[in-house]
Amino acid sequence: EGLNSKIMAIKRRACGYRNREQFKTAIYFFCGGLDRYPKQA
């Protein structure tokens, strides 16, 4: 339920995505726990 609602929220904001690949990347970013910034060396 939680994951599905996150994907639906991303889908509602998806007007700016140019194609499905960018939409898929957004799902991975927001639901996959990716960091926004690279790690410091």
C-alpha cells in the first residue's frame, strides 16, 4: 500500500517527464532510497 501510494504520487507529478524511462528513474529515486548527493571521498 505504501509503495503503491508513492508511485501514484509520482505519477500525478509526472507531467514534466519526457518519456517512460525518466518516469521509471524517478520511481527508483524516490522509492529506492537513493541519496541525492554523491558520497564524499
